[in-house]
Amino acid sequence: MLGFIRIELRLGLLQALVGAAMLGILFAYLASADATRDGLHRYEAAVGFAHAAKEGQAALLVHRQAFARFLGQREEGTLAALRRSEEAMVAAVEAAGREGVEGDGFAALRTALDAYRAAAAESVRLTEALGFTEDQGQKNELREAVEAVESRLDTVLKRATGAELDSANQLLVRMLMMRRFEKDFMLYGDLTRYIRLIERRKKEFASVLKGAPFDLGLKDELSELIDHYVDRVSAYADTSDAQEAAVAGAETRFQAAAAAFAALEAAAQERARTAQADIEALQERMHTLMLAAVL
């Protein structure tokens, strides 16, 4: 059939066909290049964020370890190290935020991390309130209250005789029993049990004091001193109990923050795999288009 078409027209048609093929190849190339650049950008962003999430997880774990050391040693040095680790943890989260992934997963991470930081801070505050040493915080208040009672009883014992001496010894015995329960509480916990035992010894102390042949001024003084001591014990016990609850809460919130980091890293890795699969599929389509255009 082409024999009836002049050679010039045949050449023109062939040139047009070749031109159309070349334009198709060019169009396919340009479209593929843009899509590939977009896919590479998504892939690199996802990989970068996955790395940032992993760094955040590591910083979170370092903070937890520093928190545990502080609780174990309770000193200024471990507290300073804990605060430095918190700064590093916050910096790691901010670095992750700069990767540009601010979706619901990242918001959940921020919420979980803020909750963990708040619980840890409350644990630290209560630990400081208790006191790192016997000369600090509620430990110091309790020590001073104990010394006040024992010092006054010691003065009475030195000058007492007869019935007064017997009463003073009985008061001292009750005081020593209360101190034993105080120490047992610090060692073993069980707030309800030991506070109840201390209150029982306090009532016995009051009963002995009431029948003691002391002058009214001394009775009032000893009664005020023992009341103050038991109040300090109760305050210390309440703070200690709250501190233990705060530590347990911090651990629960740590687990939530770690899970949020892991979920964010997993989502970023999935985005990276999706972007890589899109690039590979695009390259396959480009290969097919190029082959079709050449044919």
C-alpha cells in the first residue's frame, strides 16, 4: 500500500513517527525524574526520622538509667547527671521534630514524654523533700524532733528518783519502741502497719505521762514534744509513700514513652519501605515506556 505513497511523504511520516516517539520518551523521562526525586525525598525524610526516633529512644533509656542511679544514691552528683540526661532527651526529641514529621504519632510521643518527665520530676521533688542526708529536709526535722524528746527525757532521768525515775524509764521505753517502728518503716515500708503501731505506743506514752508524778509544766512539755515527733514521723511516712507512688508512676509513663518512640520509628520505617517500593515500581514503568517508545 505504501507503494502508492510518494517517497517524500513516506519519509515525512517516518520522521513524524520518530519525533512522536522521541517526544514520548522525553515526556516519560521528565515525569519519571520528577516522581523519582519526590520518592527519594520521601525515602530520605523517612529514614532520617527513623534514625532520629532511634536516637530519642536511646536518650530516653539513658535518662531512665540516670533516674535509677539518683534514686539509689540520692546525692547532688546523681541529681546533676539526671538533669543533664533530661536536657539531652529533650534535645533528641526536638531533633526528631526538625525532621518534619509532625503527625498524630509525634503528638502522642510528646504527650507521653511530657507525662514521663512530669512524673520523674515529682519523684525528684519528693525525694528532695525527704532529704538526701540526716541534715536535710524531713529527715532533719524528724531527727531534731527525736533528739528533743530524748534530750528532755535524759534530763529528767538524771535528776529523777523513786516514782519519777520509774515513770521516766517507762516513757523512755515507749519512745524507743516508737523509734524502732520508725526505723522498721524506713526499711520495710508498710505505712499503715507501722504508723498504727507508733500511734499505739504514743497512747501508752500519754497514759504513763498522765499518771507520772511530774509537775504540770513538764507533762505539758513532754506531751508537746511527743506530739511533734509523731507528727514528723507521719509527715515523713506520707511523703515517702507519695514518693514511691511517683516512682511507680514514672516507670509506667516511661513504658508509654518508649512505646510511642517505637511506634514512631516503625511508622517511619514503613514510610521508607513504601517510598522505596514506589521508586522501584516507577523505574519498572519507565523501562516499559522506554521500550514501547523504541519499538
